[in-house]
Amino acid sequence: MKKEAMVIIIYVFISIFYSGYGFAGDPVSVFVSIPPQKQFVQQIGKDLVDVQVLVEPGADPHTYEPKPQQMAAISKAKLYFAIGVEFETAKLDKIVSTNPKLKVIHTDHGIQKIPMDAHHHHEEIEHHETDMHHGQDHEEKHDGKGLPDPHIWLSPSLVMIQARTILNALQEMDPGNSAVYEKNYNTYISDLTKLDQDLKNTFSGNPGLKFMVFHPSWGYFAHAYGLEQIPIEIEGKKPKPSQLKELIEHARENQIRVVFAQPQFSAETAKLIAKEIHGEVIFIDPLAENWSDNLRQVAIKIKAALRP
Ligand SMILES: [Zn+2]
């Protein structure tokens, strides 16, 4: 009896403590577009944030359609971190107009985008200022030659820029915990710096290493580590037979052994090329939620993709 009474007293005490004084306030409810962003926000917000991802695992962020229950969940969120992926162009306006209190932060702000790799001949990467953070100049067809490459989450140095934007937004939303966010951010930046250095080391002996991939998600990654991405998709479409023949020749000439595919797209064309070069198809996921571990694994796979 005595023990039960004690439990009740403790329970009542805890309830009063939490509700009355808001000592352990509710975490800031945050929405992000794609799974890797969840890690970015969590590293800075830790248990002060509750992060939900809009584009579900396995779904394609170019064409995603949010579900009605997700739209309802967004109405309870305080912050939305947009990253400039294609479906945002079509959906963000609606999300904002139905949730006027929701604050949308564009984490591609301040990032210079490179044009999408559109065909397999290496071209000089041209830097140009593009202000894509409102998605206004995003055309419907993606991956066309010269269109800005949206895959800015696949380079640690670009994630550092996004981390700063995330930090600023969390501090503004929840100024009471400003110092905590700052501390977490600093730790995260050191982690990202280490990751970047490790990846540089991984590829330091392979300047200009070429890898073939169906959908050209890895442009920034390739750019950061001195690699060359050879996309199979041409302007967002499967290659025509003549282009396919050219790709197969190109793969043979370059000692390519592995053709990369990603879970969100069909691997059919990749399989066809792999068969022709007596190679294999390996999946690498640009949208994995365990972002940093995934990037390390991808690096190992890309490094091993050439014939010895
Ligand atoms: Zn893509």
C-alpha cells in the first residue's frame, strides 16, 4: 500500500512539474522534405526537435505527392526545411497557404548550384549564380542539360552551409535554447569536416575516377572528390538505342565494372549495360536516412567500381 501511494505521489509531482512549469517543453515540431535532412536537423536540434520527413522511404522526390494525413501533420509543425527538390515547387505554396503560421526555411539558400550532368561526355563544370531557393525557375522536366542540380545534400561541404541555415532557424524559433543549438552545431561541423577529409583520403589516389550511374544524383559528390559521374539517363529520360550503344562503349573503354542504380528508379537500363560489359549492378541510395554512414559506404563502392 505504502509503495503504491508513493508511486502516485511521484506521478502527481511529475505531472505538475511538467505541465505547470513547462520545464521540459515540447520539442519543436519540424518537417523536412527528404530523409537525409532529418539527420542534419537532428544533429543540431537533438531532443529539442521532433523531425518528420515528407518524402517517404523509397519514394521519388522529383514527383512526390504528399498524403492527406501528412498535410494534416504539417499543420501542427512550426518549421519546414525545404531543400529545393522538385516536388516542393508544386506543393510548397499549397502547404504555406493552408498553414500560414508555418515557417518555411530554404536550406539551399547561399549554395551555388552546378548544372545537372546531362550526358556522358565530360564537360567543364560551369559555376553560375542561381537563386533557386524559391523554386520559381524550376522547370517541369528535370535533369535537362544546364538545369541546376538539386542534389545538394550529397556533399559534406554543402551540408555545412545547410547546417548553418538550420542553426539560425532553430535559434530564432526557440531562442531559450540558443546556446544548446550552437554547441550541437559546432560538434556537427567537426563531424562533417572529418567526414569530408575521410572521403578526400578515400579518393586521393584516384583522381578523375569515373563511375557510371543511372540517375545523376552524385554531381556534387563527384565535384567534391575529383570524380567523374557518367549518367545513363539523358535529360531525365532513358537513353535511346544509339545512346545506349555509346554508353556501353564508353564503359568498356573506361574499365567500368559496376553500373550504379538507386532504389527509387528502375534498374532495367543499368542491368542491360552491366550485362554487356560483364559487370554488375550495385545500388547506392542518395536518399538514405543514415546519411553520413551511407556516404562512407557509397565512397567505398564507387572506389571499387573499376576493374583492377
Ligand atoms: Zn534526382
